[in-house]
Amino acid sequence: MYFDGTRYAKFNAKEGDSISFTYEFKVEKGELSIKIIDPDNETIMELQPNQKGTEKIEIKKDGDYEVVVKGSKAGGSYSIKWKLEKGE
């Protein structure tokens, strides 16, 4: 079995907030990418395959952000969690 397609998750953040991503990302076959997209549709972070860790982003612009997972005949696994920390 493999993953072929795109999944989206959105969150809203405001300037001054920060968001921490904890992830584990393994690709055994095919292609899999995980990107964080800002309100201007620009990629602000791309997680690297076959790694795990925590990354933090400082939010510079109010709006809706997306986590985009895209697979092409991908085999493996991924887990991503995020926590939004409100600014002052």
C-alpha cells in the first residue's frame, strides 16, 4: 500500500505568535514531501525525509497557514504535530 495524493491542514496565526512542529518522517519508496505554506502561498519550511525533530517558526504575518503533505507512490510513514504559542 502506498500514499498517492495531497493532504492539507490549516491553522490561523497572528504576527508575534510562534508555532512548534514535532515530526517524524520516513520514506521507504516513492516521494513524500511536507511543507508549511504562509498566507501568501510561499513555502516557509520544508521538512526533510528520514529525519525527526522539532522546528519552530516565528509568525511574521497574520493569516491562514497550511501544512501540505504530498505523496507520489510513497511508502513509509509520517507523523507531525504542532503547537501554536500566542504572542503578546
